[in-house]
Amino acid sequence: MNKIYEIYKQLHANYGSQGWWPILGYGYHKDDYTFPRNSDEIFEVCLGSILTQNTTFTSVVKSLENLYAKGAINPYKIENMDIKELKEAIRPSGYYNQKALYILEFIKFYKSLDGKTPTREALLNIKGIGEETADSMLLYGYKELEFKVDAYTKRLLTHLELVDERAKYGNIKQLMQNSLKEVINDKENLLRVYQEFHALIVEHGKKYYSKKPYGVGCFLAN
């Protein structure tokens, strides 16, 4: 039995499609996998991926709405903003001094792409972009088969004794991807499962893995 895929099926049966990554003006687009539909929405996903570091997505939405009110969900507009204005706009996301610099560094790189899809390696060379942020951009922004691992993923798999608590990001990602590729051969369907699975883990994690002791009441452990 493919335990990872079984977890996905149980989570989907309980919570349904999540419709990540939410886009301003549309929100969560459940069962509509055409998003992001243009370069502006791709940039918004990338911007949100940076802003969501060490905070909740609710806070990120506030920051994005602040930028939207200024007409600045756009790399060129942000680049030309006064740095103090940018920091104030993204203040709800926390760590706004650092994140403002990370955003500006990313924009330099984003502009150099000229519409092309970045490599994971190139993203990881940008200051402020680690594995989780890079995979978030690639999976939800560029529709690349890069599974996003977060703290909830590790807590869940550790609780279910599928990974060791010392497991690294890359080991967990490899387990998830290899397991899913065993049962799903079609790239389009695999991408949808990657996108939904991470979102489902977050939804489940908020209920059962946000406070210690982790996993109390988790129906997956039964």
C-alpha cells in the first residue's frame, strides 16, 4: 500500500479541494487549475511566497491588499517605490525590513527571466529564498513538479512514523514525490495532487499539528 497516497486520499475526502494559490480578487479557486493565468498572477504568487515566510497567510493577504491599493502588485511599481513605503505596506507580514530587501532582490532576478521559468537552483541563489519558498514559487506560480514541504508536513509524517524527526527537507520532499509518482503517471494530474496535497496538509496541520503535543486526535493515525 502506498501510505503517502492514502494520506492524500483521506485528507481530500475530509476537506475537499483547497484551490491554492489564492489570487487577489478571486480568492481560492477550488477545482480550477488554470491559475495563475498570466504574468501578473505569477508574480503575485512569487511575492506572496516571500511574504508568507514565518507568518500566516492571513497576514500576507493584508500586505498584498496594501500593495494592491497602491497599484503595486507589479515588479516595476514596487521597484520604484520608496523603500519606507514598501516596508510599511508589507508590515502586516512581519520581518518587513528583511522581506522588503528579499522582494527587491527577487525582482532583479524576475526581470532578467524575461517571462521564462526559473530553475530551482537559480532561485536558491537569490538572497532570502530557501527551499520552501523556491518550491512554493515553482509549484504554484510556474506549475512545476516541485513538492512544497513545510513544518506541518514534517510534523505529520513524523507523528505517523513515516520519517525520522531528524529528516531533512530534501529527504521528505523526495519521499513525497517518489510515492506520488508511483501511482500517478500523468503530469497534469500529478501537478494537481502536488498543489492540493500541500494545501490539505496545511488545513489538517492547523487543526492537529499547530500546538504540542502534535497529532492529538489526528484521524490519520487511526
